[in-house]
Amino acid sequence: MNQTSILADFGEPITRVEKAIAALQEGRGILLLDDESRENEGDLIYSAQYLTAQQMALMIRECSGIVCLCLTDSDANKLDLPPMVEKNSSVNQTAFTVSIEAKVGVTTGVSAKDRVTTVKTAIAETATPDDLARPGHVFPLRARSGGVFSRRGHTEGTVDLMTLAGLHPSGVLCELSNPDGSMAKTPEVVLFAQKHNMPVLTVEDIALYRTQLERHSA
């Protein structure tokens, strides 16, 4: 079965986006899939604004362990976050910046509570570069301006969803993995979503939703 047929139980693309927006506004998590011809992986995503230690702990247990904070270009600039490497040669051009840690309110920085503190510090309205130590245990990702219209990535999809939901335009994501350590594909992502009562959608769904929204508001 392909991705489209597997996701049929979650509704049509527009409905899937609407359900994801509602879940994020309620402080719940969602699962975001990219195209089967791309990474073909599902990311567990929470809004940075409402993120809790319990949600972070679930991410650490069930996902790859590389917890990322998706930021707009302007917010990444505000925090003075340079690229992780000078020349990005990754296949999908994932825009990692240097990793970060809150300077205040953490111990080793690796616990769920400490990582939430780092996230909250980074997205605070009054945040400055001096509030963060580098390196750390949270990995910021810089979303491209234009969102999924510029790049069909989980990073851009995350920031677009938070914006559509009227939340702070930042989200935390981590790639869902299987118990054997392999990466979860669409069937496993759907099973996880059903178990945890989370909506599932695709990056392409977001692009379609934005296209319709912007056409109607033009």
C-alpha cells in the first residue's frame, strides 16, 4: 500500500492539516511524513510554545534521540546561530546550526527537563545569544523563508504548521524510530499515531493547504 491509501483513515489532505492545527493549539503532538521518494520518515512534532517535559521524554524514548528545534530564519539570526558546518553537503540540505544549551536552569543539559528549558530559553521574546551556551543537547534547524513552498522538508513543515496554528513559529521534532532502532516508515508511523491519539499528515498536505488558503485570500 502507498502512503495515500494508508493515510485515508485520517481524512483528506485539508482535513488532515486542520486536525493537526487543532492538536497543536491544544498542546498535543502530531506526526509529519515527508514524501516516499524523499526521506520517507515520520517526525514526532510538538509546538515549542507548549512543550512539556513529559512530551520531551516521549520523544527521547520513542525517537532517534536527535531532538531538533525548528526556527524561522529571523529567530535563528536573532540568536546568532551560525551553520553547523561551513559547507552543507547533506543530501536534503538540512540546515543544522550549532547545537545549544540554556546557560541557566539546567544541569548536564541532556535530561528531558533540561532540554525543555533550553527550548523555552531559545524562543523567549527577550532571548539573546548570551542566554545560550554552544554546543549543547538541542539541535536548532533553520527553516527557509517561504516554508514548504521553498523546501519540502520537515523543518519548513513544522514552522508552517505553527504559523497556521497562530502559535510561536517554532517547533520541536525528532524522527520516529522502531524498537529495533530502524526508522519508522508510514505504516509504523500510523500505528504510533493511533496508539497515542495523534493526527498524521504529510508535508505535501501542508503545501496544498497553504495553496488553497492563499488563493482564497488573494
